[in-house]
Amino acid sequence: MTQAIKMILLVLGSVILQTSLVANISIFGCKPSLPLAFTVAIALLKGSFQGELFGFFSGLLCDLSSGGPFLGIQSLSQTLVGYLVGLLKRRFYSDSFITQLMSGFTATLIDKLITFLALGILLSGSYPQFRFLGLLINAVINSIMTIIVFRFVTRIFKSDSQQK
């Protein structure tokens, strides 16, 4: 199976799982983001270009499936997260547990900050309610999920490197 087909299936799978299964899970009032965890894992494994592509398409599908009034906020935030985390691939050892943990944590903070600012601008300065403790809990949950997803994605793309 080609790498492009694997990426498309991962985008679709992560969004379908997010909207059907993960959206119903709430840990201390926080909902984990599976597409964000996949975006971070892809960016760490494949670099910034593929990370931002994955982030754009998974964010766009999440925007479309949410039914919210603003199309493109998740797409924008996950694209930027994919790009920024992908830059780490050159500087840090991406197989490191600490790199994955910190990338997932930081990516969640960046994603939520971009979403918060974009909604504030679109709502004419009326910023949504901000919960700092909820943000930290969400970042920890997504960090743990990023480590699990990274292992999964590594196994999927491992067959590509073995065939070459």
C-alpha cells in the first residue's frame, strides 16, 4: 500500500473515530483530540510538510463534521501545529518518549491558543470562556494519546522502510 493511501486512511480513520467514539469521552470535562495526536505523530515521524498536510485535511474534516458556524478554525490550527512540530524532527530524536510527550503537550497548547484567538476575532472581541485547568488536563491527555498514536503510526509506516 502506498504512503499516500495510508495517509488518507489515517486522516479518515482519525476523524471518524474522533466524531463517533472519542467525542463521547470526557475526562474531567475535557475531550481528547485524536486528529491532533495523529497530526503530531505524523509530523514527528515524517516532517513538517506531511504534518501540515495531515493537520489541514484532518482539521478540515473535523470542521465539516462539527456543524459549527466557523469553517476552517481547526484546519488552520492543526496545519500550524503540524508544521511547527514537524520542524522538531530535524532537531530532536522523534523516537524519544520525552519528545513525543512534550510535542503532544505543546501542540495542544498551540492548538487551543489559535482556536481561542480565532474565535475571539470571529466573535468580534467576545472571547469564549477560558479554563486554565481544563487546558492543562487536555494537554496531558493529548500527550499520552500522542505517545500511543506515535507507536501505531510507526508500525504502519515501518513496512514502507522495510520494503525499500
